Amino acid sequence: MDVGSGSKYPAGALSNFSPHPFSIDGIECNSMEGFLQSLKFKSPEMQAEVCKLVGFAAKKKGRNKNWQQTQTLYWRGKEYKRKSKEYQELLDRAYEAMYKNSKFKKALWASNSARLTHSIGKSKEADTVLTKSEFCSRLMKLRDNGTLKDIKSKKLL
């Protein structure tokens, strides 16, 4: 199942562009794309503003930020090297926070056991804040490890 903003449900609803509000470290995010693009800004105040954005508006806001040269991203005043374990842990926390959003969770559950792909994504860490592998593996991990638990506890339905 190819995840993308123009895809049919549930693939389209699993896109980082989809409006799935969540909170991380006290910051309200309206989409994963807003969160990801915010990481390109050093200012915590600007990050909070970018986190409010959804879809192409978020993508556009971060488009001209040249983080690739230093391979440094930011969250709440802390620097993260793109290829660091700490950065991967931040991404995990963000996706786990979004997993609390019931619409996102239902879309993830609706993907059943499909292998999730992202054909328009990039593969090299140095070129993107989230590779297609990092993206899809997180979705499948959340679905495979979390959804069954949620169904059993009736949190999903």
C-alpha cells in the first residue's frame, strides 16, 4: 500500500500531510508534516508556529531551510544531528504521540497487514528529515505492536 496524500483511504490518511493533531513536549501539532518541518527551525517560537501547519503549507514553510549542509535539526532549543540515535528517538516519540489520535489509529488499523511503502519519499538520511524507510517502518511498528493491544482493550473502537 503506497502511502501518500493523494491516495485513497487508508493510505491517504496515513500521509504525514493529513491533519492528525497531537501533542509532543507540550507543543500542539496539527500534522506530522508540521512537526517534521519545524525541526528545520532553530527558534522554538517558530517551531511552535510551524507545528500548527498541515500538508503543503507545512512543506512549503520548511522548503528553503538549508539544514543539509550541517545535518543539524532542532527541537525545543536542542540540536540533533540527523544521523544520531537521539534524533531517531525524537521521531519515535512524535509518532507515538500521533498514535494517540483516534483517526490516525483507525486509518492505521484499516491498513490491515499490508506492506506500507512511500514511492515519492527519499532514501538518503542526508537528504530528508524522514526517509521513506524511517516513515514506513514506524507506521508498521505502531500498527503491529499497538493496534492489537488497543483492540483488545477497546480503545480503538
